Amino acid sequence: MAEVLVYVDHVDGAVRKPTLELLTLARRVGEPVAVALGNGAGDTAAALAEHGAVKVLTHEAAEYADYLVVPKVDALQAAVEAVSPAAVLVPSSAEGKEIAARLALRLGSGVITDAVDLEAGDEGPVATQSVFAASFTTKSRVSKGTPVITVKPNSAAVEAAPAAGAVEALSVSFSAQATGTKITGRTPRESTGRPELTEAAIVVSGGRGVNGAENFAIIEALADSLGAAVGASRAAVDAGWYPHTNQVGQTGKSVSPQLYVANGISGAIQHRAGMQTSKTIVAVNKDPEAPIFDLVDYGVVGDLFEVVPQLTEEIKTR
Ligand code: FAD
């Protein structure tokens, strides 16, 4: 069976959930071989093996933390040359997409970004994407060389599938470009204690209907009762009610959670583009004609200032 490389997103050895989701998809198209780089790479092995990695290629070097993405591209290229995989899967983060594009260029192959599903095909892995502001679903495959595919978080379930997880050191020699762009400082964002928006299993969003920055406390309270991340429409962000980092949509972040709760959001196509692939969509809107109701699984026609606090209280009792 062909091997499939999975780029491991981890923080000091703690594997992030999108990588475990990639392992589920990788098993559909081959045997997952994980590539873990940087500080703590070796510590990722147990979690990766538990989720189906037959092998974990590791390389620890200061370059991965000190410079932008090129050292990681060098390492993945070395892994591709060592393994000749059927595909390379990378989580669809901003960094992941840059790594994927650079890698595909190096390999002379092609890249598919923001896949939401992956299946085996006669001529290589076939990726599903949601395109043109989520108006269409397409299936595509890379027709030349080793396919490089980035996959949106929450596109697959995390499944335990114990495998060998043999750890091997990857031999990497960095290219001249690797040390081209040095990171000179990092300022951690103040933690809200909530999950990262693009990785959260549940997202609770607020739009213009929230009617003020101070009212976002209602949205945050519902989010906290569900252990969710908070999102916002562009109208709410443009009004200065919530940070741009939380904007969902075409010019914001793309989310694909198990549950998306839209409050006071009309459902403009640019907003849908960032959330339409959510598994279950709930909307609270006082206008029964709001377009968001065309795509919801559950809709509540009502005033969010009445509905949302009641919902929060009810959830807290469970
Ligand atoms: P509105 O469309 O004004 O809707 C507010 C809704 O709240 C209404 O449906 C109303 O019935 C409801 N409401 C009001 N009061 C209450 C209440 N008390 N209780 C319940 N419901 C209430 N938008 C994005 O979101 N993300 C993007 O990334 C994005 N990118 C864009 C890119 C481009 C190039 C362009 C042109 C636009 C983009 N937009 C984006 C903007 C988009 O077109 C919409 O203007 C925006 O999504 C509207 O936000 P909204 O739904 O919060 O506001």
C-alpha cells in the first residue's frame, strides 16, 4: 500500500487536533507516515501511532523555530524524496498553505487547498473542495507528480487506529533560502481560554444584530456554556465590536465545525463562504425571511436578546 505523508502540526510535542484528523483521511488513501519537525518532534510519536501513523519521521533543529517556513519545506521535500508518497497532507492553516504551495512548486506537482474530504481514486487521491463562496462542491486531483493537499480543520473525525509508529530520524540539509527570513520576536495573543476559531468543534457567532461591542458578552456567554469559539460577521467586525481575527467568511476565517450558531447574522454569501461546510447550522434571527434560514438545520425566529440568554441558561443546567 502506498504511503501518505502527513505534516504534523504540534506545539512542543503536543499534536494539534487537525493533524489527527489528517491521519483519519490519510488512512483512506494509503499508510500514514507522519513528519514531525522542531522542538519536541520525538514526543509526538505516541499520539501519532495511536491514530494510525505507521512511521514517524522526526527532525529537531533550531531553524524550524527561528525562521519562517522554508526549513519546513526543505524537510518535507527530503521526506518526499525518502518515501515517494502517494500524497502529502498538510493542515489548512495560513502556514500550512504556504508550506504546501512552496512544496508543490519544488516538486513540480500541484496543490489543492482547503479540501473538506479525501477519497482514494484510480489515478490518485481525490479531494473535495467547497468553492465560489461555497456555491459549488468540486472534486479534483493533482494530475502531475506528488499531490500536495491542505485539509480544513474539522473535515474528518479523529479516530483511534493503533499502528506501529516506528520513529525514524529524517535526514535534512537546509537550502540556502532556509535562513532567509528570521523571526525577530513573538508576541503571544492574550488567551481568552476559548478554543482556536478554525479548530473549534463549536463556533458561536454574532453579527450586526448583536448591536454593539458590549452585547457580545451574550454571545461569549453562550460560547462558554458550550466550550465554543466566538466568531463574528464582517459587519460586526467593521463596526469595531469584535476583533478581525474572529471574522468568519470570504475575507475572514473559514470554519467547518460540528456546530455553528449564527446570531443576528443575515447569511450574506460572503459570510456563508466561511461557514457553509459546518456540519450542523443553527441560526437565531428575528427576520423569518433572512437568507441564513435557507441553509440552517435548526432556525429560531426571534430576538437574540431574548433567545440567546435563555439558551445559555438551559445549556448550563445540563
Ligand atoms: P446584516 O446583513 O445587516 O444582518 C443582520 C441580521 O441581524 C439581519 O438578518 C437581522 O434580521 C438580524 N437581527 C437584527 N437584530 C436582531 C435581533 N435583535 N435578534 C435577532 N436577529 C437580529 N461578511 C462576512 O461576514 N464575512 C466576510 O468575510 C465578508 N467578506 C466580504 C468580502 C467582500 C468582498 C464583500 C463585498 C463583503 C463581505 N462581507 C463579509 C460582507 C457581507 O456582504 C455582509 O455585509 C455581512 O456578512 C453582513 O453581516 P451581518 O449578517 O452581521 O449583517
